[in-house]
Amino acid sequence: MEELDSAAPPGQKQAIDVPPFGELSDPSELMTGRLLLRRPLEDDAVDALTMLQDPDVVRWNPAPAVIDAETARAWCVRGADWSDGTHATWHAVDRPSHRLVANCSIFAIDREHATAKIGYRVAPWQRRCGIGTEVVMIVTRWAFAELGLARLQLEHAAANVGSCRVASNAGFVLEGILRSASRDGLGMRHDDHVHGRLATDP
């Protein structure tokens, strides 16, 4: 594991060094100054359930199948299984407390075109302190280095200004708007922002 300095000066992107990895089904760990990123564990279920029941998560990035501790454990187990190569899901935990603070997934992996999408959630007890940006940045760097991707895409409802900020701070360029592209967890339709980041971007 190698570390990322999470205390970069304001306005500057953090320098990230990602260690080598094995097969997609056998991930290692990523570490920053304050976070450990690893595959989900069943022990994360309690915090995962609390995160997924948060009103903002329910609205903007819901997991409707997760309704109790049992389904939360099953959700963690599915996230930990990368064996089919369709996704790579990470849980970020606070290093001192080992508490779950975010999750992040590379999904819709297209090997032929070397593209994928990235999505994330931040636990309500750890928002507004740069966790989302930090997690997206290090997982993005890993995906380019280890999966050989040329492009990652991050989409969010245009009304979700927090996710727009995370995407921009993580180096994802706002490329356009998809009109009435999605329905949120409350059933309301939204335009979506499409952000992209290329492996060749600075």
C-alpha cells in the first residue's frame, strides 16, 4: 500500500501514487493520509445501512434493495465480488476508527472501448470535508493504471450540486447535459450532467 497526502493546498489536486495490483478479482488496498480503501466487508453492513438510508443518498444514489441488516450484508458481499469483471467496488474507511465513510464503484466496464463509469456515496457523518473528491481521485487513478481505461464518465442529476463539485474537483470535465435522463429516488425526473476524465488529462 502507498499513501496519498490528503492535505494538498487549496485549489491543487492531490498527487496520488497507486501501487500495482493483481487480477480484478483479487484487489489490494489503497491508502491516503486519512483513509483506507478496500473491498467491502460484511462487518460494514451496519454503517452501510445507515448510509444508504440517509435522505440525500435515498434521493440521489439509492440502493432500494437494501432495507435491513441482512440485505445490507448481502449488498456488501456483492460489492466485494469482482470476479465477473463488470465492476470494482471499494469501501473507504477512516484509518483511526475503521468506520465506513464512503463507497465508490467503477462499473459499466467496456473492455473493447476501454471505458467505464464511476459512482460514489459519502456517509452523512463525513460530508463537507473532501472525502468524496479524495475517494474519486484515487479510484480513478487506479482504474486508469490497472484496468487500462482510456476514459471514465461520472453522471449525476444536475440538481445535485454537491456531486457536480466533487466531479469538478476530481478533474472530471463537464461535457454536457442529458435532458430528463433519470428519475431520482423520490420519483422526480432530472436532467443529468455528464462529466468525463481521460487517462491523458493532466
